[in-house]
Amino acid sequence: TEVDEMSARLEQLEAENRRAQIIATRGGTELRERLEDYERHVHQLEALIPQQEEVSALLNDVTTVARQTGVELAVLRPETDEVGPHYTKKSYELDLIGDYHDLGRYLASIASLPRIITPVNLEVTRFQGNQSVLDMEAPAQASLQIQTYILPSGPPADAGAEQQPGG
């Protein structure tokens, strides 16, 4: 009787092990597929982040879009970079002058560039300067920041600091 009970228990445990192996095999395949999806997604996101050498071209695009939308770029001033563990955030202060709708088209256009640029801290006011020099019905002035993120382009900066010439 005891042998029969132990044999039955053994069969039950082997059946549970087979079920667990099947589930683990399915789960492993599913996990691999999810990992591949995440890797594709990360590569797509990284393609949106400019490299350090692309920042000047990106700023050129920002000024070109201003001309195309009829907006005057009064100020484009770089701010201090914020270095993070995975990226560096670059910010620029902008002052724009243009018709209200042109300012909106400008913001939509720079936000739609092929690289990530985020307009933040937007303040729009009525233009208080000499309106006679502007060919606009109701000029507005916008002050904002644009932010972009760049990936590091090599080893961390402190890695080279450890190596002294001649040492």
C-alpha cells in the first residue's frame, strides 16, 4: 500500500514538473519576445535623441523654423547643461516675437522635428516694443526654454582624469 501511494505521488509530482516545464518554456519565449520589443523600442527612442555633434544642426533647425513661420528669434541663449547618469540635458532660453498664431506654428514645428526638443516654461505676452517696425497686426512676445537630451559619446569624463601623462 505504501509503495502504491508513493508511486502515485511520484507520478503526480512528475506530471506537475512536466506542466511547470511547459509553462516555463512558454514564459521564456514570451519573455524573450518582450525583451526584443523593449530593445527595439529603446533603439527607436535613442534615434530621437541627438548626439553631441548634432546639437548645432538642431539649433540651426530651430532658427530655420523661426524664419519659415514668420517668427523673429530675438534671443537664443544656452543654459548650463545638466549631466545625468544616462544623458545630458541641454537647455536654451528663447525670446520670440511674432503673431500669436505664428508663435503657435513655430512651437508645433520645433516639437515635430526629428529629434526630441521640448518647449517648456512658456510665457506669452503682448509685445511692448516698437510695433511700427513690425509688419504684424497683433504682435506677441514669447519667452520659453527648449530642452533636448544627448547621449554620452564615449567613456565618462572621469575615466580620462585618472590617467596622468607621463605617469
